[in-house]
Amino acid sequence: MYICNMERKIAIIIMVLLLTGISTVMGYEDHRNRHVDSLETALRSDNPPKGKDLLRVYLNLMSGYRNTSHDRCMLYARKALALSYELNALNARESAWYNLGLMAYGRDEHDKALGYFQQALAVTDSMRNDKRYKVSDIDDNLSQLYGAIGNLYNMQDKALLAIEYYQKALPIFERYNWLESQTILHHNVAELYLSMGNNEKAEFHYTQAIKTGTASKDSLMMALPRKGLVKIYLDQGKYEQVRQNINFAYAYYHTHRQEEPGDYSEILVSLVKMHLMSGHEDLQKAKAYAEEALTYDNGELMSENRYDIHVAAAMVAMHEGNWQQALHHALRSVHENDEEATYSDVGSYEMLSTIYMHLGDQSKTLLYIKKVRAMMERFATKNYQSSLSQMEVLYQTKEKESQIERLKKEKRWFLWGGILTALVLLLTAGVFFLLWRGIRLKRRTALIQARLDGEIAERVRIARDLHDRLGGTLTALKQNLPKESTTTIALADEAIREMRHVSHHLLPDSLNRYGLRVALRDYCQTLKNVSFSFIGKEERLDKQKEEAIYCMVYELVNNAVKSAQAKHIHVQLFVDEEVTAINVSDDGRGITDEDHEKGMGLSNLRQRVNSIGGTLTILSKPHEGTEVNIEIRNKP
């Protein structure tokens, strides 16, 4: 699900080259720096350039030094910036801010780079009302800046924000028929959607990238998006679509395997998986492609490519029943340190649990089953927090844009409206205020809905993955085990029960059917030392609130069991016509100063409660247990 960082960097680098190629002040240096040397000489001459000519020299030097000297580029960018204010040269000022942003971006100073790019956006916006600049000048600047900000967020794994700015650049690329830029942009957006698990949108943008790449007759950009489509169709089990796309991609990368060894090895891995697809198995071909892929494991590939190669080799060995060889490759397909693990390691952990079960190693089988669960919970939390953070940034950005647009409308209104009476001014101000408040309320509601939907969708996805992927694998293994392997069969039964328990209680069906009381009661009854009580009336809340409350109680109980070492936990639900209250108390170690310093769990809980309009109270002392009270109004 997660994209190889090197592939992402390559695509972004291509995008940067295309964007910088648009600018009218780019491309002045050569490998001997002859041009910048002559410009430096002109500055030191007895009759140095002045005014606009001096500004042009600064811009040329800034561009000429961008790839050779960071300090000289920064120097002339700042000189150009200062002179642009004296001459009121907006386009030159934008170029200076943009280049300062590129310099910060190149040094991984992401916050600083974003600040510079936003300054450039503000300058470009002011150009709209200046008759000296054409629409094409403004579009050139915007296309560079939207693409650059999108790349910046892409490198920070902020998919939602990256897509937002890529989508802003796309209409400009389409207006001027910049096919290469469209192709790279569609490919980058598709990769981001793929990383988020949105195969439908990823497939759409990969297909668009192929169309524009074909129109531009760029063989690389006809092959690159097809690699992404192959991943989607392999995951969906669509053999014919996999075959069509992988044959085209293989034809390109096979002839470029020396220049693109990482991409070629990725194609070989996909060919292995295709020839192991159910109903289309060709073990001999799969083995041949796996053996060829292993020849590329020479230390020069990115680690993610090497891991994928060993996953493919392990899959072939498992199909052959060679479990020792499968174990050898599976162990080489995961990060040694769990903290460095990516989502792709989950599949390798599942594979290792299967292999160890066949080898009769019960402790290792359970170890990797637990790792699967831990990793999926870890990535669910990480993705939820990242999505929440990005949604807040998007909300703030939209709010600022809305404020700017309102100011512009008000300015035009006052310019053309003339002198109005006090009564008309008051009425107009009241209308604007109501409109502003309504828009803000709608946006806040949309943000709250996005937060809740994101967490619920993540729980549903994890439950489905646990039940369909690992549960199905364990059931198949149990059925194929010899009847005399009673210990191993018992272990498989225990693993299956554990998986069903986890997947069911992440978001139980009883919550939707019977309500919060039944779902919480059933959940608490499955846990030792957890009791449940209910007071009040059988009032149903709306679906989103019930799901949010259940998730919070689930997390509080899990934290009390895992982190607080509580011996007894009591969950109490109170419901009347106006208020729903939840009390979760335990006799654990309480909340320490260290917990307050870390603060992540408490902060997440407060955000969830606030998102549904509730209040949160926490009573706790070290070694004296913890009591959490949540109160929610049933009606807004």
C-alpha cells in the first residue's frame, strides 16, 4: 500500500524539472559557468548595470548558481528580492521567493520552503490587478508554485495536502496542453491515492497518465503508470488486466533494465505474483522470474525493492512446499527493527506466521500473529492522526481563502456601490455576517464528519483485513494440517478465535442493529475483570455518535488493560432524553507525569469528544486508578 520512497522522489524530481522549465528566467548556466562568470564581471565593471537591467542580472545569476552554489544563489535571490520592491517588479519578486523556496526545499527545510512559496503565491495574486502582466504570466507562476507545494507535501507523506495542490495545478496544465506535466501530475496523484488505499481514484489517474503520456509519445510515461495499475489489478485478482499492463511495462523496462534496475525488479516481482494467481498458476514461470529478480539483490537497490524480491521468492518456495527456503526469504523481506517497519511488512508477518505454523514452531507463529495485529493498529492510529492534521490544515487554508475572497468582494462593492444610507449598511453587514457564520458552520461540520468517518473507515478496513486475509489463511492451514497434529490444530483454533474476536469488536454489527448498550455489554463480557452497567432509557443516538462513543470506550478499556495494569475495570452507560454519559473507571496505576508529557492518547481522546460536541473529565492520581467521564448532548 505504501509507495517506494525512491520512486516517489524520481517522479517528484521529474515534476520539478518540468515546472522549472516553464519559467522565463531559467536555463542560463552551463557546466563551465561561463555565463555567470561574465555576469559577475559586468557587476564589477566601471559601468555596472542599473535599474531593470541590474534586476535581470540578479535573476540570471540566481538561476545560474541554483545547481552549483547554494550560498551564491541565496545571495542573488535576496538582492533581486530587495531590488524588486524598489522597482515594483512583481514577477521578479515572485521568481526570487520561488527560488528561495527551492533552495530551502533542497536542504529539507520544509517549513521554511513552504513559507517562501506562500510569499510567492501572495505576490502572484497581486499581479491579477496589474495590467503589466498577462494571464499566461500568472498561470506560469501558479503552475510552478502549486506543483512545488504539492511536491513538498508529497515528500512529507501528507497525501491529502499534496493532492489538493496538484489538483490546483492540473487545470493550468490542461489549458496550455502541457502533456508532460499533466502525465507526471496524474501519476503522482495516483500514487498518493494508492498509498491511501483508494484504488478507484488511483486507477482513474493512472489511466489519465497513460493517455497524456501516449499523446506526448513518452515511452517512459506510458510504462510508469502501468506499474501502478498492475499493483491494483493484482490486489483485485483481475488476471487479464494484470497481463495486459504488465506485458507493456515489461517490454519497456526489460530494454532499460540497466538504467532502471529497481523498476525492472518490481516488474519481475509482479510477474511472479501474476503467475501464482489462483486459476492461472504457472509455478515454473513464477520460479524463473523470482530467480531472475534475486540476481538484482546486490546491495544497489533500495531496501523496499529488495524486500519485495524476497517476498516473491518466499511465495514461490511456499507453493513448492519448501518451508525452510520460504523462511529464509521471508525473514529477509522485513525490517530488522519493528520501529522502521512499513505497511508492507504486515504481509511478510502473515507469511512468517504461516511458515512457522508449517514448521511446527508455535511460539514464533503466535509472535508474528501478534505483530500483525500490533502493526495494523499502529498504522491505523498513524493514518488517523495524519489525516486529522491535514484536514485541519485544509480547513484553515479554505478559511483564509474565503476571508480573502470576501475582502475582495467587499472592496468591489464599496468601489461601485457609492454612498449608502446607514440603514442599508447595517442590513448589508448583517447579511454578510449571517452568510459568513453559515459557511463557517458548514465547514466545521464537514471537518467533524471527516474526522469521524476517517476513524470508522479505518476500523472497518482493519477488521476486514484481519478477517479476510489472516483469518482465511489460518482456516485454510488448519484444514490442511494432518489430523494427528493436535497441538498445532489447537494453536490454529486459538489464533482463529483471537482474529475473530479482534475483528468483531473493532466495530461490531450489534452496534448498528441494537445500539450502544448491547454493543458495549457484549464487548465487556468478552474481557476478564471488565464489568458493565446501564442506567436510564433505551434511547438511540445518531449513528455517528454511537460509533464514536463505542470507539472511545474500546480505546479506554484497552489502555486500562495494556498500559494501566488494571485488575478491575467498570464501564457505566447512562442515557436519558437529553444526555448520554459514559464513565470508565479502573484500579490501575493511574496517569503519571510521564503520561501527561507524552500526551498523545489524552489529546486524541479530547479531540474525539470535542468533534461530537461533548465534554471530557479525567480524575486520576498515580497508583490510585483512573476515572474518565464523558458527557454528550443527544441533540445539538
